[in-house]
Amino acid sequence: MKRLLLILMLAIPGLPALCCTTAIVSAGASRSGRPMIWKQRDSGEKNTCVAYVRGGRFGYTGLFTVADTLRRSAYAGINEAGFAIANNLSYNLLPDSLNLAPHNGRLMAEALGSCASLEDFEALLAAKACPMRLSANFAVVDASGGAAYFEVEDYSVVRFDVPEGGYLFRTNFSLSGDEGRGRGYARYATEEALMARKGGRFDAEFFFGMGRSFVNVLTGGDALKGRRDGYIYEHDFIPRSTSTSSVVIEGALPGERPDSGLMWVADGYTPCCYAVPVWVAAGACLPSFITGDAPANRLAERLHGSFSTVEWDSKYLEVAHLSRSIRLTQSFERREFAAGRKLDKLFRSGGFNIEAVERYNAEAADRFNLFYSKFDL
């Protein structure tokens, strides 16, 4: 199997920038008992931010590009009905040359503003005129416990339900697409191996760790393991030079308020940014450094540039500076998980409190400023 995947990987020229990695975890396979979606976003548009949008039917918290000031295209998000969605572009459903990313983002913004369930999303797709100008794997969960991938192209939709107690994952090809075409085979093999090793009881911390892992199972394990200096070549790892953010969405459980879900957001190149929580019930009350022009994203881009120092090829990463950035990022991320989980637990037992979110956001901004001061930029 590894030999076949390596042949496919080497046979695919010119890997494009749009190479996201996703996973869906059922409630029975998550540590919190809540269904989860993970997305590591790759894009040619470097700067992303988080915003709250008042949709036609539901308000939602989503991931957007900074330049999209009208918030027309969402690339992941969760709404107040407990419906959540993310995607990967798929390159074995339609020709690679088609520029479909804006169409996928617009569909997700529409779905977040109007859908409460997987069935609502199916109906939305069914109502679209063909050709739909879509070529993607859409990861979807809802407040009733539904979880599925929808592999969508111009004229067809194929649904893959996540088994209870199980999980599914995708890179940039579809299981329903043309065999032997597509992108992301090495990342798919790595994701498969890392998730199988974990086995279950997944949490957000696991996915952010995977999002900054330099493991490639096809070429020989962890490129950083045992290394203190020198360079590694950034190719076919889950974190890529085009990685602009990583998000984990934890949905609501049956019996809970549908708007009790939250989204953990690491805004920027993943080895240089850490996750903070945002609650859909908080509306526009969001941490300042991941909104607007997104200082966290811009800092991560500068840090990435500081250890991509070989002038003739920016994909060579300096190990010492990369490793230091990852260590500091993980240290600050542990603080945010501790504070965020404590607050989320209070919300679930005693009701949502917007003043507590405001205090958390202010304290998180102070911690981000401290993180920024650790680097000589």
C-alpha cells in the first residue's frame, strides 16, 4: 500500500497551494463526547481571520480571508443551530485547472446561514442548478449527532456517514472520484497513520499537534526527531508553506443548547500560532488578535519567514528556529486550552455568560502580546 501511494504521489506534478487536510470525529470517538471537525487550511491567500455573520436564518462564526470584507466565502464555521462545516478541494472529481475555491466558500457561507442539519445541507445541494461549479469534500456535523462527508462535483453528491464511535478523514482527492488522480496522497497516508495510532478519544489538542507535525510516513517518520540544527525540506507534510490556519470545531450534543458549540482557532502558519476558543453564542465577541486584519496571522507569517532563510528556496526550514517556535507555541496553547476548557465547563453547567467571554478575550490578548514579545522581529 505504501509503495502504491508513493508511486501516485510522485506521479502528480505541481502540487497546488490549495491543499487542505480535514477529519471528522463522531461523538463516540471524541474525548469530550462531542462530534468534531478539524481543518488545516492551505491557501494562496495568506491572511485569514474569524468573524461572526448574521446569516439569513442563523448567525454563525466562520473562518474568512481578511480581504473578504463582505464575508461572502467561509472556509469553516459553526452556526447557532449547531450545524458545522469545513472542506477540502478535491482534484479527482473535476479537472485541476478549474478555479473552484470561491464557489466552495460561497456554498459554505450559504449553508452556515441557512442549514440546521445534514438533511438541510443535502436539500441545499439538491436545489442547486447544475453544473454546480463545485469539486470538494465537505465535512459536516449537526446538533443531532449527524456527521458525514459529502463529496460534491458538478452533477453528483456522494455521502459518507461517519460510523458511531469512528472517524473519517480526507485530503485532496475523493473516494468517489477517479482512482489514481487527485492530490494529497502522502498527507492522507500520514493522517491515516497518526489517527490510527491515537485510535480514539480524540481531542482538539491532538489535531493541533498533528497540524504542526513534520511526520511523513512514506519517506521515513518525523523529520524533526533527533534534530537540533540544519535544515529540513518542507514537502508533503501536513503543515505546509501555504498553511494559513487550523481549526477544530466541537459541536453540540443532543439535549444541549444547539448554540453551545465552539471553535478552536489557530490563525496562521500552524507551527507559529496557537489555538484560542470562540463560542458561537458569543456572537461578535471574539479575541481581537484573530479578527479584522488578524495580528496573530501576520505574526505567524513573519515567524515562518524568519526561519525560511535559504534565498533560492524558501521551503528549506531552519530546524533550530522552527523547533523553538513550536515549543513556544505549544506552551502558550496549553494556557489557552486550560482557560478555555474551564470556561466552557462553566457555560455548560451554569449557562452562557458573555461577560466571562469578554474577560477571557481581554486576558487572551494580553497573553498574545507576551507571546509576540518572545520573538526578536
